[in-house]
Amino acid sequence: MQGSLGEKIGQGVFADVHAWAPGQVVKLSRPGIPQWVVRHEAQMTRAVFAAGGPAPEVLGEVTLDGRFGIVLPRFDGPTLTQATRTGAITREQAGEILATLCRAVHKTRPPPDALSLREAMDARLRFGGSVLPERITTGVLALIEHLAPDDVLCHSDLHPGNVIMTAQGPRLIDWLGAARAPAAYEIAQCHVLIAELARNMPTIRSGPRSIRFCRRSMRGWPA
């Protein structure tokens, strides 16, 4: 696909994000990360976008020096984390934005090839290697078996750092973990992620308050 690798503008555990072409970025798998990881993200992002969900459009796929990449629209603006830290967005507004995005995800029909919660968790635990003792990983998977059947699409990584505040409105990125799961799983995951973000970044004091407002905003919503 036409474009050239530009400056690195972001990075995560699995991929680096570089400028690519005007209005575009390329998300490249990091060295040592299996290509299937970012390929799966491309597949999920494309499927959710096609279903009308709040995912970016996949503009193309490339391979550079053995690294697989997804070409995506470039979203200019601060993350919701940054906007909250500077005071451009209040804590209550941050919670409402997260709740609205969460609801939009849950209203989207899950792609037929989306992993179930158990499949997704099993993949995460196996990818993590021996970080957790086997008795714990086995116990986690056993507990999932007792949950209600998977019923909605979940983003599974919904937190302020994955929301970009563009001039056109909030945009939700990073769809690698998209899966079929109970809606309560998304809420619990979001709670943990925001609490961890607030704990690890002392300048951000909005964690607990944003969580409470997010939960209030979603109260009464059907799954």
C-alpha cells in the first residue's frame, strides 16, 4: 500500500505506531511479536467497523522487514487520559464518555469469528507464559465456565488511554482484545484498568471518580 514509514508516534506492548501517509498511520507488530497477534487485531477491527461499531476503518495491510502492519486513519488529538490530566475534560465528562463508548460497543453485533471470553482468556494466559502458576490459570478458566453465556461484544481494553479526543468526537482504538463476553466483564475490566492508571500516575486523581460516574451513567442499561 502506498506510503512510507515515518516518525514513531506511539507504542504499546504488541505494536509501534508510525506516521504513514497524509492522514494515515501504520501499526506495526513489535520485533519478536508473532504476526498473528496484529493480524488478529486487523481482523477484529475490520469486522467491528463493518458491523457499525466504534472501531476505525482498516485502510490496508503491509509487511515491512518481516513486521506485519495495519494502515489506519490518523486520529489527531489528546487521549482522554491527557485531556483529563490538563483539565480540558472533567472527571464526570470522562466517565460519561467511557460509558457512551462502552454502550456503543455492546450494541454492536459480535463478529462471527470473535473469540469467546474463555478462548480469549486462554490465549492471554498462554501468551503470558509462566507469569502465573498453572493452578491459578486453571482456576481462572474454570471460573469462566460458571459465568452466564457470552452475550455481547466487549472491547476488553476500554480505558482513557485508548480513547482519542478528536475534533469529530471520541475515537476508540486498540481492538486486539475484542471478544464475546458478558457485559459485566467489560465493566469490571474498565474499573480495574482505570484504578491501575490512577495508581500508577499520581498526577491523575480522576480514577475513582470517573469510575463512579461511568457506572452511574450505565445504570439501567440493558446488556
